[in-house]
Amino acid sequence: MISSVLVANRGEIACRVFRTCRELGIATVAVYSDADASALHVREADAAVRLPGAAPADTYLRGDLIVKAALAAGADAVHPGYGFLSENAEFARAVADAGLVWIGPPPSAIEAMASKTRAKELMGGAPLDPATVTEADLPLLVKAAAGGGGRGMRVVRELAALEGELEAAASEAASAFGDGEVFLEPYIERGRHVEVQVLADAYGTVWALGTRDCSLQRRHQKVIEESPAPGLPAALVATLHESAVEAARAVGYRGAGTVEFLVSPQGRSHFLEMNTRLQVEHPVTEAVFGLDLVALQLRVAEGSALPKTPPPANGHAVEARLYAEDPSKGWTPQTGVLHELAVPGAAPGLRVDTGYTAGDSIGVHYDPMIAKVIAWAPTRGEAVRRLAHALRRARLHGPVTNRELLVRSLEHPEFIGAQIDTGFYERNLDALTVPAEGERHAAVAAALADAVSRPGTTVTARLGAWRNLPSQAQLKVYGDHEVRYRPTRGGFELVDDPGVRVVTADARRVRLEIDGVVRHFDVTDHGDGHVHVDSPTGAHSLAVQPRFADPQDRTRPGSLLAPMPGTVVRVGDGLAEGSRVREGQPLVWLEAMKMEHRIVSPASGILTALHAVPGRQVEVGALLAVVNEVVAPATQEETAS
């Protein structure tokens, strides 16, 4: 029997494994980098061991240090979580060689399936040869041979871009997984990403636990997942189950794993890979089958046999990944203090898995996922509605998140109608990221809450009183909204908002009558330069703006600023001050939160300054380079016209 488990991971998945361990009476051990010294998974564990450093290569990818940590803390088993070393056969062997129980598949199964190139060969396929591909093979997908989560993946639509994308993908894969091997495969347009959860014991039993649809993805990383995959013909589901079980049996699999497929618009399934670990989206399967997959992993590792058949599926579950990122700005990761994280109604049918609590900081070194929110209901429509409502009413104060995008995605006609594929965001992102409705009224509420923020001051439209009334309208600016109001003896008068009447206002809550309907707004200022306004119709984070712009804030034309804090990992070959560059040319590569981000030239011209140096840490807004645009002389044809 296992008595103490070290989780060789961090954040949400470490907390998830610890929760099951506590329920089973198993002691827990965390490992942590210097950047994670005060993280939730460290606080929740019974014991914790430091891994010196912050970068994954120095900490969570150091299998030797993790094995030493397990032995030092008295753990007798290691759970790898997902990502990092979870699909590393050498790490699994090192754990077993140290006399510890490995909570995962045999190293031989990991070797057979964790490398996607070898897995394809095992399942009767083969990757493409970069040296022989032609225009006819486009579009192509570059993928990391090890690991997952969208890292080390690139879509190639022009052969001229292939070499650069191979290099970028290899660099990103090496940073995330310690293995820079990448390969090529055809990219299927408008395909559906469908997967099958498998669970196997050491006695020949293999379960296929339904299907999951994970088609809504950004940067090839899943955003919304659901189980079962909607609208699949029964014959196709049976084929997917058979293929998944066959893959598991072929390698003598044991424990939890996932077999992934791409389903073409014509309904043909193509084997993608087998992930020899627990998936981020495993909660939707747990909700539909009423199982605890981590508990079953532990029991299988202890040598227990599974029942011959799994329990029946029941209902539908949908999961949304809540990220600290700005979808409207190229999915740019965000950092900062998470002042508040609260999802209302932790009732039956709603679950939140997270590695953060209020007051924690979201840093630059790891994945920007804040939480997973999972909803279950008897039908798909009810589950989707429940999840959208929970996200809309959640209180999320801190860095910008993708919450509004998630709500709009769940309510989009294509998603509601189950007409989904991997191109969903490519088609719909612009419409999904337009400024949220109601922001103007949120700005009005913020201005009024600020006006009455002095202790003991409350304004009520009918009964309020105000001393020393200024005759001139007051101005507050939040985001792009200028709010003018005038205190009166009856409350407030709004200057530029016809149809809006102030009902009550205090420093925390404002009630406005808008076109005859009274709505309330909760206003919170954490002193971080933003005011957070929550209401039943949505939430807004508004930047507090000065009344007059500071001339010192002007940025030199052509300046390339760091869109996020991170590390400069590369500068374009041969670039130096005075170099000629073309519009769209990659100049600098930044790594933040395990993803690589290219900074490109905004115009064709001369590189007049280059401050980026490989290995240097930069803060958001740091000046990386300056390009002076050079306008090409007009041609005779252009002059004549």
C-alpha cells in the first residue's frame, strides 16, 4: 500500500492529486522552484522540498533532483502529473530504480507512445520528411515528438516558412520538455480533435471511457473540452474505442492514458498520438462516469485489478480553461497579483480546479492557466448554460483573463449547435473579442463609487445630502470612458448619460436605473491601477486614467516594446543597428510562460536601436528595438495614377 506520494509537478495538477491523496489517507509531498516558494501546492502539501532555481530546466525537469527529494521526504511513490517529466521514460525508470512506486505506465509503454513519431509508426503511420515535402503537401503541422499542451507546434502554409518554423518549434519543445525533436504531418483543415480516455490494469483489463471533444483550441492548446464528443455517429465512436484499446494493449499499457484522433469533415478518423499520462481535461470524464481517475491510478499502481467493465456514462460535462492572457492581443500572457478568485455556487454539477487563491502572484515562468471550471448536467445544453453562467458571475480581480472569450464561445451559435472544429477561433476571434457591452455603465459606477469613497458617505437619489457642492461637473476617466457627473442635493446628476439615473451609490455598490431597469454594480479597487466592476450581466476591469495625458508617456515612433515580461531567447540572425528590415520580419523572440513569442518589425525600414540581448530578462513595456520606417519611392505607374 502506498503511504506517501510526491507529485513531480506544480500548480493545479499537484493540488488535484493532493486532494485525492487526502481522501485516501495518503501523505503528500510537494516540490517547488524558487518562483513557487509560496504557491498553493506547496501550502497544501504535508511536506515540501525546494528545487533551486526558477526555469523549468533547472527545477521541474530535473529528474535526479526530484528522485532525491522523494527519498529525502520519505515518499514511497511518485505521481508525475502532466507536462514536465510525465512522459519521460528515463525519469520513470529512475523512480523505479530508487525503490519508489511509479504512478504511471511502464517505461516501455512511455517509450513506445510518448514519442509521437514512434507512436505513429506503431499505429501504421509515419511522419513526413521535411526534405521531400512540396507545395502539394501544404498545409503542414510541425509538432514536438515529446510532450503536448500545444508547445512546439506550428502550422506551415508556405514552404518558405518551413525551416524557420521547424527551428522555433524545436526551441520551444526543448525548453518545455527537455527534448527538441519535432516532426511533420499533414494539417487537416476544419477537423475535430476527439480523444478517448483509457484506463488499464496489470491483468489485461482496458477501459475505454467514452469520448472527449477538444476542438476549441488556441495555439494548438485546448481551451474548452467536453464529454461525450457531441454528434458523432455510433459506428465512429465504436471505431475510436476499439482503436484506443488496441493502442493500449499493443504496448502493455497500465494506468490512465489518452488516445487522440483528428476527425476529418468527411468523418474519417486519423490517429494523432497517445498521451501516456493524465490529461488536463480529465475532470469531464470523471463527471460523466462518476469516477476519480487519480484514485484509480493509485489503486492500479498498488496492484489492484479494475472491474471488467466501467460504470455507464451519465449526462454531459464541459470544461473551460481560465487563462491569464489577453485574447484580443494575440493571446498575450499576463502577470500580476490575483486579488480575487471566486466562482459562485460551488453546487452539485460545478467544480473548480486551481493552483491559486486570492493574493497569489501569476509569474512568467510557467503556464498561465489560473483554473479549470467544470460543469455537469443531464444534457449538453444544461451543462453549457451552467458553465457560462458560473464564468460570467465569477469574481476575477487581477491580470487580464480570457473569461469573456470563454463565455462568448459557450454562447456562440456554432458551439451551441455542436458545429465545432479546430478552426473555430481562427474564424471567430475578432467577433469574440470586441469590447464587452455594458462597459460604459461599469465606468459610470466606478466613478460614482470613487466619488463617495470617503468613509461614512452614502448617496441615495431620494434621501441623500451633499455638502459643499461644486458647481462644475466632475470628471473621471476609466479606460476609454470619460464620466462627467455633478453632485446634487438629491444624489448625482450624470452629464453625458441620458436614460441613466443614479438610484443609490456607496463605495462598494452602485445601483443604476438604465432605460427603466434597475441594475447593481459591485465596485472594487485593489490599488493596482484598475477598478473591477462586477454585475449579473458581466464583469469589467477598467484602467484608472489621469485626467490629462503626461507628455513623458509618449513612445518614440517605431518602438518595439515587450508585450509581456519574459526572457529574450533569440535575436534575428545578423541583426544590428543599421540593418535593413522588412515589414513582418521576426526580430526578437521572447519566452514567457513556456511559450515562445515573436516580435516582428511593424514596417520596412532601418533598425536604429537594438536593446534585446539573448538571456536578458525584460519587463512588460521594455524597449526591445526601434525601426525607422523607410517609404519606398513611388513608381511611375503610381505617380501617373
